[in-house]
Amino acid sequence: MTEKIEIQELIEAGVHFGHITRKWDPNMAPYIYTERTGIHIIDLYKTAAKIQEAANALHKIAASGKRILFVATKKQAKDIVAEAAKSINMPYITERWPGGMLTNFITIRKAVKKMSLIDRMKLDGSFDALSKREKLQINRQREKLEKNLGSITDMTRLPGAIFVVDIKREHIAVAEARKLNMPIFAMVDTNSDPRLVDFVIPANDDASKSISKVLGYVTEAIVNGLGERKSTKDKTSDKEDDAKPAKKVSKADAAEVKEEK
């Protein structure tokens, strides 16, 4: 379970600051506490409840062995999200969202495999046989692929869910996930439509402190889920070992024992 969510910590991280009132989405009204100096203030008690709800669901997904894809391409979020995803060994997209990343996953996998092919060429020596111009072109292609897709090289199948920071900016990712009925977890600010998301976390998605604070709870839940999965697998493995018949003593071993007597 996620550690107790302290409202004071959310306040200190600025999670409660929404957008200016004229930019609001009316569908966020249930999550807005008040308005102050032209800025909407998010109800942090509802934020805390929604973080817990999302954490419980993410815990279950991680425990089931499915992966969670993190998506955040805005400047103030990308480094925080990349670091958080790497710390729990989950895939992430923090550069431009590749169109068809989810809905045309087979094509994306082909691009990822192309990186592996280039790497193999460099190892087996076939790369050295190419002309200087061909080497330059292939290296440029490899760098571009690494920048856009290097963070999902281990994602061999579609993720079990996506976690998004700023659904307005990442609207293509949200649309693709919705098309595939994939669970969407997201930090949703007062200028966005929460109806597009399965697990809404009403929060300031512009401030790095706010993003970092919410991600802390999220990653903790996933770590606990992964730990639960490992524990279950270990127990299953132990039971299988116990169920195996005892190894019969060979005639040679038996003779050796008799001789020792």
C-alpha cells in the first residue's frame, strides 16, 4: 500500500494550484475547491483520495506482470518522469509521441528492432565494410531512433496501462489508449477534461515539484506491486521444488556409502 498521503505535503509541493479561471474546463468543477486571485484552487482532499485510488489500481497492474508506459513530453515534466520510470524499470516516452505508438505497435517494434540490427552490424564487423557516407547515414538513423524510442526497447508487447502528465498536450497518446480500451492514469489540471481518463488525479501538471510529488506516490505503489509479484513467484518456485520427487541414490553412491561404513 502507498504511504499515507499528507495534505500539507501536497500544499508545499503546489499540487493545489490550477490554471487561471478563464481557461478552465467545466468538467473539472467537482475537483475545484475555490478561486483565488483569478486562479482555480484544486480540492486536495479529493486529490489525495484519487491518488490512493490510482495507486491501488497501479499496484494490481504491476503485480499482474503488466507494464505501465509513462508519457510526458513537456519540458518541466520529462526529466522527472524519465527518472521515475527508469527507477522502476518501466518504459517511457519523453520526446515527441510517435504516432501509432499504441495503435500501430507492430511498426514501432520494427523500428526498435532496426536499432538492434545496427548494433549487431557494428559487433559482427559488417558495419566496417560500408562506405563512409553509408556509415554516417546509419549512425544518424540510430541516434534518431535512440532519442525517440530508446526508452521502450524492452517493451516487447503493449503495456497494461499508461500514465500521462498533461492530457491536453498528450492528447494523441490518450486517444490511442482510449481506442484500445487501455486504462489511462493521469495528472489532470483544471484546463483539461477528466472524462477522457479512467483514473483522474486532479493536480497541478505544470510545476516540477507537484509532478515529482505525485509521481513519488505512483512509483511507490508500482514498486510494491512488483515486490508482491516477485514474492508470489518465489513461493510458487519453492512449492514446485518441494513437489519434485527426491533424487534416487545411484548404485555407485550406495556402494560408496557402504564402503565408508
